[in-house]
Amino acid sequence: MSHILENVQITGIIRGNSTVQAHITSRPSHMLIYKVNGESIYYLRGTQMRLSEGSVLYIPEGERYSFKKTSDGDSVYYLVNFHCSTPLMEKPKLFYPQSPEHIIYIFNQMQKHWMLSHNDTDRYELHSLFYHLISVLLQPQSKPYRTSAQSARLDNALAHLEEHLYSHELCVSELAQMCGISEVTFRSLFTSKLGEPPKKYIIRCRMMRAKAIIESGEYGSIAEVAKMVGYEDALYFSKHFKSFFGYPPSKIQ
């Protein structure tokens, strides 16, 4: 059974290479570990869990376990340590996401914002990415299969999106044109790769940044905040903000 995660405190995000083996007497924090390549076997509660390429393992805080690497060569992983009021699950669990490239993307972005987390904006975006990771892991495994060639067609558009995420001129139809595909196909590929439609992704990123800016107090007006996150119309921005958070931006001034 999963729970709504509250009071989340991220304590570390690591990209590393697995040691040959280890024994942990008490897990100091909750952990999500994604295996980029290689394989390790974890021994938890009298059972074996095989963490192989493309899978994610959740281990609750306080858990006693051991593991050993079973593959030759490098065994690269991403790991996030966190504390929260209630565990994500009552016991360890393996996840097999259908879009491993998206999981890598999330961890890459999380690590980037973790390194810059002295900044309020980066802290909010880090937590937004963390919750998005949880939602991807918990959602039903029903996404359509996409080939690597199809996925690669998005690369230029995704790079452009990240560079111009807060520009009012950003347009989903132009992103589709950059890929040489229809907007309908682009939305489908984007959702398959990143776990949510492009418009929802853009709004989420903009709203999290806007909230961080407002709470920092480093702005002149709501209209100024709107322009900083890609909105020319302050009323339209406020409408999106209230729809996303459930209250208007003026409430946190």
C-alpha cells in the first residue's frame, strides 16, 4: 500500500558505481535506487530482489538488508535518499518503469537542482521532480512502446524546450515542427518519454518556479513574476497559478 508523502526532506542524490557487496544494519533514510546498467541482488526480509538495468528499488528507512553485485564491469546507479512523515510503501518494492530514459532524465535533472539547492527556485524544482518521479513509478504500466529511433526524434525539441522553458514565445506546435512530425504524434511521443503531456509539463515547471520567486520576495509585482515564467498576461498567469495550487499568487505575498 502506498501513502501520500508529506514533509519530504531530500538528503542526497547520487550517481555512482555499485560496490561488490555490502551489509546495512539499519537504513538511515528512505531510498529509491535506479539501475542504469549492470545487476545487483538485494536480500531483504528473507527474500531476494534482483535490481537489473531499467528497474527501480524502494527500501524504507530503518530496513536491514545486504546486496552483492552479480554483473561484470560497471554497475551504474542513481540513488535518492529522503525522509518523510510516512513511508512510500510498508515494505521494499521493485518497479519496472516502461520509459527508463525518462527515469534517467528525471534523476539527471534532480541531481542538477540538488547541486544548486542553495537557491529557493532549485529547491522547489527538485521537490517537483521528486514527486513527479513518484507519480511515474506508481502509475499503471500501460504506456505504448516507443522505439529508440522515435524517442531520439525528440532530442532537439527537448533541448530547445529546456532552454526556452520560461519564454512566452514557446509553442508546442513549433516543437513538433522541429521533430518533423504532427502535433498529435509529438504529444504522444512526449508523454511516453516524459510521463506527462507537453503543456502540463510546461505549466508545472513554470508554476513551481513562480511560487519559489514569490516566496523569495525578490520581485516587484505579480505581473513581473508572470513575465519571468513566460506569461505576458498577468491575469492568465494568475488563473493557471490558482488552478495548479488551489489559491491565487496574491495569497503568498
